[in-house]
Amino acid sequence: MDEAAAPELVQILTTDFVGITRGRSLAADARDWRTLGCGWVPANLALDPFDAIAVPNPWGSSGDLRLCPDIATEVRVEGIAGRPPLHFVLADITENDGRAWSCCPREFLRRALADLSAAGYALIAAFEHEFTLLDRVRSQGPAFSLAAHRRAEPFLSDLFAALRRAGAEPEMILPEYGANQFEVTCAPKAALAAADRAVILRAVVRDVADAAARTVSFCPKTSPEGVGNGVHIHFSLVTNAGEPATFDPARPGMLSEAAGSFASGVVRHLPALCAITAPSPVSYLRLVPHHWSAAYACLGERNREAAIRICPLPPGAADPGRVFNLELRAADATANPYLALGVLAYAGLAGLRDRLAQPPLVNRDPADMTDVHRASLGVLRLPDSLGAALDALSSDAVVSSWFDPDLLATFQGVKRQEIASAAGLLPDALCRRYSAVY
């Protein structure tokens, strides 16, 4: 290396309870960073979206941890205009002696998947992200149109290429329904790798946008009247041997008995799960009826108002069991992807263990039903605020039992502080504040 040249930096990263990816930078040619990682502080996990540390939290100024890199997640992307390579690695938060730290979000998902594996299953997943370009002066063009795509170029092509170089396997990028809104999808992976991929995707999108002097936001609502940005979590079950376990053409919705029980567990606990999957005050401007965003806890076949949607099979699928999947729609990018996928796995596992019957298929908008009709189908309105979702989390003893007590106390403390910080903001101001962070 030319001694006069700036050294390449590598970031060792973790994603916190408010869905923000943070970490530390080292020289990429430094000795032993791949094995030793770097130091970290417990109270970093108590930061809210506005960089205030929630008080109280279990640690205060005490304690030391390490960010231990998972080298399988290392990303290095060259060719982002005007920038050095985007080089980072995702890490587990560990104790100083290398033991897993009980509050690490990646460890939470890993434990959930181990418990699911003990029941004979693994989870395949993909996170489908929507985001908004906030810097457009002229209109995007008609929704889903060629014109809208071309007006966003070369950003979209540059982004697709960067995601490929990052190993994220992008499948599709498109102009969405909302003004200056876009969606990007990546190929499914085993659950932990899928959550890693969600973090990688958000980092790459932001870096490519910054390099192009574009302003991008994954905020669930960038304006009160606008279309919301969701993160749809697609998922399917396979056996521990890798055989598909979601598809059964002889059953309602073509869901296998195991997948039906799994979906039932998610529906049963969804009001509490929303505190994890839609964990900001602005999330609840999106989760309202008639917005194709899932305001009700139910299972639907091709129904975009259902919180869990059974997705259609592509025509002529040679092996339908390997492409058949469901999606959780009550989620957004203010969530930590490891916690979101972890509670999905735990809730589905609870349904499997209790041998729950598959929920009724709800194939119309629940908001158009009477209260009596919804009650007959077991359809519940999801929480209408973050405070209500946190109350549901506190009152659901099953969901609460999945978390280390310090993790749960810190999460609740961060989110209650976040509610207090947002109190009194009108919807316009709330959207602006969160759009600037996410």
C-alpha cells in the first residue's frame, strides 16, 4: 500500500433495538480484527432513535462487551461513485471472554431458531423493503411505470449493481404505488442470513443514495397522507433436512398442517409482536384499515389487508413446495430484523407446540366486516399505537418469556422514552422527525 494513501477502513457493526446499525471503524489491514473484533458498551443498546440513552437502563455507565465479527457476513463493495469501498462486517455482541451476551439481538434470533430446530423445523425468509426518495422535485411519474423507473435512473441501476456486489442477491427493484416510492426484493435465505441481508440491504441503499446526493428514507410514513413503507417478511418452513414443509395442496390455502399451526401461533400473539415488528410511534400511522398494511390479526389468502398473507404460486412452478411462502405484513424498518424474525419464529413454534388449528382464511378486508363477523373468525384489531403494543407485550406472558429480563426491560425503557419524545408532535412533524432518522 502507498504510505501516503488513506488506509481502507472496515466497520464492525451491530443493529440495535431501534433498528439503527452502529459500530466502530478499524484499518482493514490491522492485525487480528477478524478474530478479536472491538470493544462495545452495554448502554449503547439503550439508545433511542434520537441518540438519547434511556434512563433507567440495567447498565448505566458500567460494563464492557465486544463486537465479535461473523466473517461470513463480511461485505466489500467497490465502485460506489466518489467513495472508498463500502467495507463492513456484522457482529455478535459478546462478553469479553467471548461468551454470548444475553441481550444480543443476533443471539436472540439464534436461540429462537435453535428451539425451532429442536421441534424439527428451520425457517427460510426474505425481507421485502420499501423506501422513499425524499429529494425529488418533479413528480415520480405514474405508479409502477416505466417513466417512474427511468426518472430515478441511474440510481436504481447503480443500487442493483451494488447489492449484487454485496452478495445480497437482489431479485427485483421497482417503482411502487407511493410518490417517489420504490421496492427492492432479495432472494430468500436461511433465517439468520436473511436478517443479516436486511441489514446489508439498508446499508447499501443508504450508501449508494448518499454517494448520488440523494435522500432516501425507509420511514413507515414519510408524510401522513402518503403511502407507507413496509418491510414484508416472507417466510416458509423446511424440515431440518431441508425438505419443504409449508405446502399441501389438499388443505385450505394450500398450507400444510405444520404451517397452519405456525401461522396460528403468529396470529394469536400478533398484538404483542407488533411492539417488536412495528416499534415506533410513526409505525401506527401506517397500520390503519384500508391501507393494504395489515390493521387486523388474521390469515388471508392473497389478501393485502391481512397481517399474514399466503402468497400466490408462480405459474408452472416445477417444485411448488420450494417457492410457496407466507408474508408478515405488520412490520417496518424501524424494527430490528433479528428481533422481528426471532419473535416470528417463537410465535410460530408456540403454535406448533400447542398443535393449534389453522386460522380461518379471511379473504376480504376485515374493516368491511361487522364486529360480530370478525369475532366469529377470531379477527382482532391490532394495536393502534406503540403504547398499546407495549402494553400487549407486557400482558402476554408467553411472548415476554422469550426475552432475557434485561433485554425486555431495556427495550421497554427505550420505547417508552421514544413515546415521550414524540408526545405532542402532530402527524406532519412526527413523519418529518422519523424520516430524517430512517
